[in-house]
Amino acid sequence: MPLPHHSPPVMTRVGHGLAKFLGIKLQYRNPTGTDSVTRGESVFSVSTADTFVEEEPTVYDWINKITPTPRAILRWFYHLFPFVHWIGRYNLQWLYGDLVAGITVGAVVVPQSMAYAKLALLAPEYGLYSSFMGVLIYWFFATSKDITIGPVAVMSTITGNVVSKVQETHPEIEGHVVASALAVVAGAIIIFIGLVRCGWIVEFISLAAISAFMTGSALNISVGQVPSLMGITSFDNRESTYKVVINTLKHLGESKLDAAIGLTALAMLYLIRAGCSYAARKTPHRAKLMFFLATLRTAFVILLYTMISWLVNRNHRSKKENRFRILGNVPRGFQHAAVPSVNKTTVKTFASELPASVIVLLIEHIAIAKSFGRINNYSIDPSQEMVAIGVTNLLGPFLGAYPATGSFSRTAIKSKAGVRTPFAGVITAIVVLLAIYALPAVFFYIPNAGLSAVIIHAVGDLITPPNVVYQFWRISPLEVLIFFAGVIVTVFTNIENGIYTTIAISVAVLLFRVVKAKGRFLGRVKVHSMLGDRLVDDYGKPTTNGQYGSFGANNPEKASRDIFLPLCHDDGSNPEIAVESPYPGIFIYRFSEGFNYPNANHYLDSMVATIFKETRRTNANTYSKIG
């Protein structure tokens, strides 16, 4: 009895008819329409098992593959709040470590944040607000126990450049309004990147590019603080680095009493650190004590010079009567808490600076987090760290914060202080909160030159040591060119141009390496098992008495094995090893990069050229006539 014939659905027939009309070959993978032969058997053979036929992929399959399942969505939400992974195991020992680290970082972040607010052309209290919100919010979303989010020198400088640029064209817009709007917009962009789990984009920025950006920025910032350190105010210290150097030398004779404060404060910061390091080497049993003393040097120096300033200026409180410039009034509490003003006019004024701001927020934080993760034996999730940065910068401006990201110096202190979990940020937030409400009267007498010394001392550690540059040279001389290109552009123009230069060159080098990827033809080398200086015999036994266990003494076939090395030995393998061709007419090719459309022709040209060179036609008389 014949089986009933089922005609395809109407939509299928319509689709096939339309494809035929348009010339689309639906059966291009199977032009004859015959059944697939899948296991190498003859079409006339009787199969001994069910034949598996792999169906052609469809659009539905692709959509189904990329659509998250309910389980995947729940897992996404679970990983969105990493603190739930460890909060249930929190104990007193962890609390002790977090208390010590949190209080230590709090003592450092208070003076640093007020100093960095100066770089952003904002009042000092905005630095405190940024520090408070950064450490308070981060621990909810953190995958790194060491990172401390808050104001940093580079981002503060870029924020100051944005504020200065906006106020040139729109003087009616206050600086803190611009800074808050920048934080909100940049935070929204970063949180979007993090939520869609595209944290891998930071991998396109090479280590040489990051080092160049950090070194150039450190030089720019430290040189820009020298006029304030010396009490010189007759020129703009936010110009290009080389111009600031020239102008500083020209106006060096205008130095004021501020120079005595600034230079001695800077010298004391370095002397305390050097003295503690020397004492730690000489008395290893007191290394922990020396570390905490060195860590608190910033707070000690600021308190010392604040006391000196109070003694000198207590009867000269007005700005005109000050013997040297001091910080002045710092309001108690969160006086600038408000909904941030983000409108079209404000955003349009700093839109051109937005890419640089986002890049700095990302690469500085992710680079530091990865570095300390490797040091302390844990891994971070870059996408989740982006969520943490984004939320911090999105919510911070409601209390007056400006853009914040991970701080290298405070992260290093936190790590060495023995932090156990991200909860240490809450302890730091309490310290900052106490400073905001209890210490504004003390802040009044802080010398500006002392804060400049703190900035110069902090950014000095960001300069790449010569040994690291030498390592770049040993690995790839091209990386050194990228490094110096970024530093030179930063010194002679600005930080933003330096960032764009290093990233553009890094991407260009990456694309060149992908497009011009060089594969290798491999040959065969027989490797024999050895025991000491004796070969293993044909039966897998060493030729001398003793025990053997390299390839496997119980299996004669494992007494030797074949490996494959490049025929040209251009991978660093021993050129004295004779490499044999696998078999006449057989070629083994190893790709050095992925096989994709930018490098497909390059690979194929290389393979065809070599194969034509090494082979000939089977029948030399194929062409009976010339031409």
C-alpha cells in the first residue's frame, strides 16, 4: 500500500517559488537532492546503526541559540549582585581585616580627595562627596576585594578640562553642574556596556597603551602642580606640559612662602616612605608596623602643616591677609545634594570629551582590578566591574559627586592592609562621613601647597619604570614606539590626545597583525623516550636498570612519538633538528591567527605559493601545444 503524499505547507511553497524566481539556490549544499551519506559508507551498503544526519542551520535555530533561557536570566541577575555569594559566610575574622583596611584607606582618601577636587576645578567638598559615594556603592557590585573607587588624579584632570572648556563658552553653567552631568552620562554608557556583558572590549587596549597613558598623565599632572606648589599664579597651569615647564622657569622668581610649605611637605612624604621601607628591610618582624606608618604619611603631613598654617594664619583669616594660600571654608554635610541637571545644552558642550572620559574610567579601573586579582589569586569579571563603575557614577551626582573610578594608590594600600572583602568600603565610607561632618573647621587651614605636594607624590607612582619599558622592548620593539608616541603626544598636547593616539596605534597594529598573519608549514620530528642519557628500547624498556615513566614503559608504541615543528624553524625551535616533510604531496599548515575574512587571502596566497613551489604536475606532458 503506497504511503500518502503530504504536500508542503502553502507558505513553504510560496517561499520556494519566490526563491526560484529570485534565483536563490536553496539546495546549494546538495545540488542533486539525494540523501546524505554521513559515515563514509557506500550508498548501497546496509548500515549497522542509525544514521545521523546533521540538518542545515536555520534562522530559527540561530535566534533560539542567542535567546537567553529563563535559567540564564536568573543566573544573570544572580551574578549582578556578587555580594550575595560571600555575605552569608561573613565572620569576625573577615570583619577585623576589613576594619583595619577600611580605616587605613579612609585616612588616606580624605586628604587625597580634596586635593583631586582642585584638579577638577571644583570646591574640595566635592572630592569628599565622590569618595563617600564611590566606596559606599561599589561593594554591592564588586568582584574585586581590593579596588577602592573614588576621585583619581587623571579623571579629575579630565573633568577639570571639561569644566574649563564648558565655562569658556557657557559661563552661566556652574562647574559642579558640568561635572555631575559628565558623571551621569559617562556612568550610563558604562553601565550599559556592563549589563550587555561586553567587558571584553577593554582587551583591545594594549598594556603599552595603558602605560603610556598613565605615564603621560602623571607627567602632565605633576608638572601642572609645580606652580601651585611654589605659589606662582601668573599663568595657566592647565596648558600643555612643555608650556607649563617653560612658564614655571620664567616665573620662578615669583615664588612665595607657599614654596616653603610645598617643597618641605613633598620632601617629608618621600623621606617618610623611604625611611619606613628601609626600617622594614632591616627589621622584618616590624614590617607590618612600618607599612601602616608609611601609609598614614599623607594624613600626618597634612595634619602637621595644617597645624603650622593655623599658627601662622589664625589672626589672618581673610583671603588677602593669608601668609600663604589655604583651602578656606568647607561646608559641613551634604550641602550640594540635588538631582543632577542633565540637559541637551550641557551635554552638547562636553560631548567631544565624552569618549576620553569613558575610556579613562574603564581602562584605569579594569587594569588595576586585573592586576591586583593576579597578585592575590582571584579573577574579576570586567563586565560586572563596569556595572559597578556605572552605578557609582550614575548615583553619585545626587549627593554632589563627580566622575570616579578605581584608584591605584588606595587599592595598593587596601590590599597590603589585609582586606578580606569589598565590605571594607563601607568602613571607609563611615570614615569619610565623619570627616564631612566633624572636620570642616580643620580643613579651613589646610595649605594649598601641601595639597599640591600630595598630588605630585601620589601621581609619581603612575610613571612607568624604565625596566618595564625595557621589557616592552624585549617582547616587541613596536610596543616601545607606541609607548613613547603616547607619552610625547600627551606632553606636547593634552591627555585626551594621548589617549586617542595610543589606542589608535594599538588598534592599527592589531589589525595589521591579523591581516598579515603568518602561518607555518609543519614537518615531522620523531621524539624518543629517554632515561638519563639512555634511549628506551623498542619494547618500551630503558636500556639500563631503573624505573621509567615518560611516554609509558608498558606500551612499546609509546617509546617514541611524532611531533610537528615548522619546517623553517622560525618559531624559536632548535635549527639543528632535522624536520621531515610529512609525506610527498601532503602539507600540514598551522594558522598563527584565526582564519577570517581579513586574512583569508593572505593565508591562501602563502599556501598556494609554497605548494606550487614544492610540487609539480603529475603528467608533465598535459599540454600538447605551447601557448
